[in-house]
Amino acid sequence: MSVNAFPQPLRRIGETIAARLGDGHLAGVVRGAAFVMGIRVAGAAIALLSQVLLARWMGVYEYGVFAYVWVWVIILGIIVPMGFGTSVLRFVPEYRAKAKWHRLSGMLSASFYIVLAFGVVTALVGIGILWAVRDHIESFYVLPLVVGLLCVPAFALMDWQEGAARAFGWVNLAYIPAYVIRPLAIVAFAGGILLFSGTPTGLQVTMGALAATVLTLIGQRVMLTRRVAQTMPRAKPVFHVRHWVAISAPLVLVEGLFLVLVNTDVLLLGYFVDPDEIGIYFAVTRIANLMAFICFALSALAVPKFAELYAAGKHDELQTFMHGVIQWVFWPTLAAGLFLLAIGEFALGLFGDGFAAGYSVLWLLMLGFLARAATGPIEYLLNMTGNQNATAIAYSCAAVLNVALNLILVPRFGLEGAAASTAISIILATLWLAVIVRRRLGITAFVFAGFRIRKLAAV
């Protein structure tokens, strides 16, 4: 996307910031991140407002049922694309740069239908497993989980379409459907249920989420297809499915393990506590997740630059660039965290009576987010430099640790035990990845390493 396409206020902010940066690569990323951040801030406000409304309309118990099911939808919906939601970021720019229109056409077509097929199979297999073990699951979860599984194919396709739109540089089309339109549509369905039938249940809102996801998917698909047709020449598809799958498959392992790592707490809470406590915990995570938006905005534009600088052998530039990204991630994240802690009890109170009890959990979860911010998007740096297996090993060990800690701490400490387990696991995984980056790439990825880096650069 051209800088001139950004709204005038965001473009001016980006240009002012860029003028103060010595690194040209970082200047471009920060300038573009201002636009992505604008979308995510708007999306965050809408998402938070939507969760507040849902919690107040549904009550803490039914909201807990919906939250538990929706976490399963998110996890499966991001794993099901089999890494194509990320690998498309590599294939589209490569094929466009080399004018390999036949391969690009084939890749876009094949990956879409692969994701669709995996989504449908996952939903059917999941429903079969759910039916087989239904006697071992709380009855109030069974039907909502069935509806949630039906939502997985549409959610997965939206994840793939987000990646495809990002690969072409269409930030609006990538993020607005998932982070703005879908949450608004879910709230609209829930509001309709409230208006015509009284208090919405977890099952009813999950059905509304299914309808909202399908409708948003269709609209995004139509717009994406039109833009692709206008951007690239018509070409007969050429398929290299084995090659595409070989590149994409390792990425789904990394993405899946990270999702397990950060969502194990909610999933295991379902076996130890009632839905009302899950609702409180989920509300806390919605607030804590606001800290991640800054890293998300910068990573969205920094990831291709990691691959570019590494492929060109520009190690010093990559080190400088990575350090700059970390600085721009950590300090705003720290400020955001302090602000959220200051208003935490008030923000939780907006969800309804009883939610403020989760304030202590907020402190613990934020420690994990702050640890990740201190090293920046190092997992993406490893993935873009051919070290995705190392990332997968680190996340797999952290995920196993998180499960073990949850099984030990949740029965004794409840919600605080779940939050502590997740924070400890994320901190240890982050430290491990920082060591791997240093040993394999010779790059120091830590917010307070700046003085040493500047000293070396001056020699």
C-alpha cells in the first residue's frame, strides 16, 4: 500500500516520526504501522465494547459458556489453514516480483480450497468426537460446541483471506472484516435476540457468531476476488501443491503451539471452574490483550523486512532494524500496560457485576505480555530466517509446561493460578527464543541491549 493512500492525519504522524528515525527500514515500518495501528485501535474499541455488551446482556454464566466455545473456534480456526495464512505472505510477493502469474493464480486457488477442505473435515471430525464423549462433557457446553465447530471452516477461510490481502498490501481488506465488521455483526445478532426473546444464551450467541462469520467471509471474499482480478493478469493456474504444503506445514505447527500456549488457561479452566468464573477470566484477557496491539501493528509490516534483510546478507542492518522495532514495541506497550492497570477495575466493572474480581489476574497476565514486548517479534524473525523449527520446539516445551502448571496451580489458586501458569510459560519461552536468536543469527533481541549495539556500531 502506498503511503499516499493513508488518511492525512496518520500520514503526517508517520512522516513526523520517520523524520526522527535514522533507520530507513524502520521509518517505513513505523509509518505504515501507524495506519495498521489505527485500524487495530478502532477494532479494539469495537471488540471491547462488543464484549462488554455481550457480558451485560448475557450475564456472567452464559457469557462464560460463549467465551469457552469461542476460544475453541479461534484455536481451530487458525490451525486449520495449515500455515497458508502465513505462507501466502511469502508466495504472493515472490510470484508477483518474478511475474509468475500462472503459479500465483494456482497458489491462490489451491490454498483457498485446501483450507476449505481442512475446515469442513475438522468440523465433521470434531462433531463426531464431541458426540462420542458427550457423556463426559458438561451438558451446557455440548450444543454450543457443535455450533462452534460449524463456525470453524468460515473462521479459517477468513484467516487465510486476511493473509492474502496483507500479501497484496490491502490492509483495509485484511483487518477491517475480522476486527471491525464481524464483532459488530455478532453484537447485532445478540442485540436482536435480546430484543425479541429476552436474555441471550451462550448457544444463541454462538449461533449469531456463526451467522456473522459466514456473512463477513462472503463479503470479504467478493471484494478480495475483485481486487485480485484487477491487480494481476488472467493466467491459467499452475499447481505446485506439494511445494506449497511443504513450506506451509511447519508454520501451522508454530502458530498452533503458540495458540495452545496462550489459551491453555481458558481451556483447562473449563474442567475446574464454573462458566461464571470462565466469563470473568475471559473478560480479563480481553483487556490484557490490548497490550499486544502495538506489537501486532509493527510486526504486520516488519516481518517481510526481516526476510528481505536476511536474504540480502545485511546482518548489521538487520540488527539495527530489530533493535529499533523492539524499542517501538516495548515502551508503548509498557505505557499501555500501566494505563490499563490504572483503569483495570473500572474497565472490568463495565462488563457487569462480579467481573471486577478478576483485577488481580490482570496483573499476572500483563507480565507475560511485557516479557514478549521486551524482545519484540522474535518468533517472526526466526520464522522468516528458516528457523521455524526452533520456534516450534520452544513453544511446544512452553505449551507442555503451561498445561502442567495449570493442572497444578488452578485447583489450588483458581483464576490466579491459571494466569500465573500462562505468564511463567510465556516468559520462559521468550527467554529461550532470545537465546536462540543470539546463537543462530548473532542478533541481540532485548530492549535494554541498545547501548551495547550503538557502541559496536560506532567502532
